[in-house]
Amino acid sequence: MSAECGINKELEKSIEKEIQKWLHILHAVIDVSGKFFNLAALMATHNPNLSQALQHFKKGQVSYLSKTTQNEVIELMAEKIPDNILNDVLQAKY
């Protein structure tokens, strides 16, 4: 039983390290000035609704592309990433 606990602790440490690595990468990508909008514009090439919304976006107007909204998106993604990683690990065949 103690070997199993050791394996679980090591697995948890490994998962947490991977989560932190990807969160750091995610923050770096999205926090770069202007990159969030560029990413949204790229995504808009495949999403007509997003494309239409971005066509109406002008600097100074109220929008959902503010730094606050970007941070909220990052936080929401950060909440989901650990669950997805954990599910992938649990479903993996060893």
C-alpha cells in the first residue's frame, strides 16, 4: 500500500509540474500585447460569428477583448486543464 501511495504522490507531482509548465506557456502566449486579438482574428477565419464580431471592434469601444476578459479566459482554461490532464492520465493504459 505504501508503494502505491508513493506512486500516486509522484504521479501527482508530475501532473502538477506539467500543469504549471502549460499554464506558464499559456500566459506567455496570451499576455503578449496584441497577440490575443491576432489569435482571435485567426480563429475568426473559421468562425463566421467571431468574424462578424471582430469586424465591429474598434479601439475604445466596449468589447470582450479587454485584458480583463483575456485574464478571465486564461483563468477558465487554467481550471479546465488540470481536469483534462488528470482524465487523460487516468484513462491511459499503462
